[in-house]
Amino acid sequence: MWQLGFPSPHVHYFDSASLIAIIGRHGFKEIDRHRLASLSASGLYARVRYSRDVPVWKAVAITVAVTVMIPLLRLLPSDSTVWLSHSTSTRLTRAGRCRG
């Protein structure tokens, strides 16, 4: 992945089928899911320049080009989803583990 070594909120990447299987195996059920915008102009320049391998002029050009394209890119499907789930068990142990 091109983001290797970059600070990122992503720890793991899952597809929908795997995530449903994982949460189900651990006693959770999906409540809802919401799509997030894939790209934001806020902080874009800093993200492009983070590794310092990209020259300033090129980072500015990329930032301007992508910022101009954001309205068009929002017409495409999002690649980020927030999942809401809840435990199917009502009892919790002291350690916070579900008990059926």
C-alpha cells in the first residue's frame, strides 16, 4: 500500500462479508452502516508532503488538482464505511467479555 509508514487511523482493512463473519463469531450483530466521504481537502497538502519525497511544487499541484476534482470524486462510491454493532448478549463479565 502506498500509505505504508504513514500515520493513519486504519489498523485493518475488511470487506463486508469478512466483517459480518467476525462480529457474528464474537457475539455481535450489525445495527447499521454509513458511508464516509473518501477524500477531504482539509489536511490534503500535509498528507501529500508527509514523506518529504514529493517536492513542494508537485505537492501544491497535486493538492490543487485533487481539490478541484473533489466535487466529481464525490459522485463515485465511497470506499470507507463506519459499522455500528451491538452485543447479542446482555450479560458482561468484569473484564467486559460477553457471557451468554
